[in-house]
Amino acid sequence: MTSILHFQEESPGRNKRIDLLRGVAILCVLLLHYALAYGWKKHPLAALVDGALLRAVYHGNFGVTLFFVVSGYLITHLSLARWGSLSRIALRDFYLLRAARLLPALLLALGLIVTLGCLDLPFFDNRDGGHALPASYFIPAVLSVLTFWHNLLMQSEGYFNYCLNIYWSLSVEEAFYLLLPLAGWLLRRTRLLVLVCLLLIVIGPIYRTVHAHDELFFMYGYLACFDAIAMGCLVGLLAQRLGLSGRSAAGLRLLAALAFVALYLRGFAGWEGVSFSLVALCAAVYLLASVNDPAPGWGTGRLTAPLRWLGRHSYELYLFHIIVLGLQRNLLSREQLDSLGWSLWALLFLGGSALLAWLVARFVSLPANDALRRRYLPPGAGAARLMPAGTAR
């Protein structure tokens, strides 16, 4: 098991604190989806721990907000490192780099879900949320994932496929990535890009407030999420000029972490408009205080190494954990589990998802990424001029 996890074998080119943040984000998502599938009342500590604390796991959508901020930062940072300016991004190379990183694992995940769905396996077919869509509906559903509008399809059809529907967030991210280099090329000046980011940050909470009655809009809409990615982009631009380190950086990270915990426990009920913006702000402050601080600390030590491992494999975990959970739901329902079985089943879910993510990263994502870059990109096109702060999802 240790040889698989490689907790301590981290690339010197990665920022451990960013991996930690992504680890927290994916853990929030994993716990949310397990709780939605199997409940939380059967947790062995349910009788001892305050119910509000246990219910906080249902706020795991905040983990997606953390991902958006990290992704916005990384895509901006790496683009500046490669091309020096967002206005000089080579569009072909940019999109090929994204495709090489994302498509191999995504196509594998989609292939598994569609195959199992066509076999009418529950939770993989198109019968979630009371719908009974035919197997042929996989064609537009898969195309919507691959062309970045699955969230819009969900707004039209509702929750129709248990496994596929979690890929709405990939549609949001990739739509932003599609627009970012075009915006950089059209606007030319960094100040105009900053103004666009600020505009998105203002629009986000307004849009969520207007659509607070419908989670398919206030959580999954483009404008409901672009503000978090825009905050990450601003961190990527500011980090070049603002080098926070030492005690001031550590203090800001601690403040951001405590604020996030408070918001996570509070949840978004009644705060649909501002809660996600506040969580995104916590992540942005944490990043700003992390990207230029090489000093060791609690976020870079052995204690947080498992979370950083989750962060390094967060993309594969995101894609494949729902497949593991869908298979488990076909084997046992929540009514069949007592408290001990609930715990063992949860451990199997976490361990199985981690193992599958590692296998996909090791034998699919990394070799395919390398092969596609060698085949379609000129030498050095994928290498950043600056030391990368991490690998964008």
C-alpha cells in the first residue's frame, strides 16, 4: 500500500500547499457523495457528536468551489509561465495541452459509465431523479460533457444520470478555459482582464441570489461558478507582484483555513448568494499566501501527506469515485448497512476510489498525456518558463 501511495515522493516542482487545498476539496466531494448515497445517521459517532456537525458533510459542494479557485490560479500561472502574457497564448498549444491532460481519463470514465448504463445497471443508466430516458440519450449526454454544456443539459432535464451528472463542474471549468485565451487575445491589456474578472465576481452572488430557489441554477450555472475561477485568475496575476512569505503568509493561511471551516459548518442554506463567494475568497487568500512561501509548515509535513496525495490525484478521483460508488450502491443499499457495515463500506469506497485513481493516473493519464504532447506539440511547447506551482486539472 505504501508503494502505491508514495506519500513522501512528491515532485519538487509541485507546491505542496496547493496539493493540500485540492486534497481538502476532493475529500469534501467524496464525503458528500457517500453521505448522499448512504446517509450519515449510521455513522458510529452519530450518537456522540452533535447532529449539526455531522450534517456539515452535506456542504461538500464547497469543495467544488475550492477546485474552481485553484484551477483559475493554475491555468493563469502556467499560461504566464509559458507565454509571458495571457494575450500571447498560442491557442493551438493551449487547447492541445488541455486536451492531453483531460481527455484520456475522461474518455475512459465515460466509456465505463455508458457501457454499464447500456446494460441497464442502476445508477449508470438514465433513470435518476424519476426520469426514464432511453439508452440513446447517452449520445447527447456524453457530447454535452465533451463540449462543456452538461450543466445546461441538467438544467433542462434535471438529474437524469447518477454518474454522469457530477461532470457538470468539468463543463464549467472547460468553458472558462475555452474563453480565457480568447479574452486575453481580444482584450490585450491585463487591466481589462482584471476588470472582467472583477465583473464576474460581482455578477456571481447576484446570479445565485436570483436563482436561490433552484440548485440546478445557483450551484451549476456558468455565472454561479465563474466568480470563483475569476478569483483564482486574479491570484495568478497578483502573485507575480505580491510575494507573501514568513509569518504574514502563515497568519493569512491560518485565517483563511479557520474562515473556511466556519463557512463549511454553517453551510449555504439561506446564504446561497454569498456563501460560495466567501468560500472562494478563503481559497484565494490561502493561495495568495502559499504560492511564494517556500517555508515548511503544517501544510507541508507528514501529517498532511495523505491529503496532498489526494490532491495530486484529485482529477482521477473526481472522475472515477462515482463509478466505485455506483457499483457499491448496486451491491448494498443504505437499509442493508448497520453502523459497522456503514464504516467498512465507507472505507472500501475511499480505498477503492484511491486505488482506481492511482491506476488510471499511472497507466492512462500520465502516459497518454506524455504521448499526446510528444505527438502533437513542438518540443518545449508544454514546458513552463517558470517553475510550475502544480499541475492544472
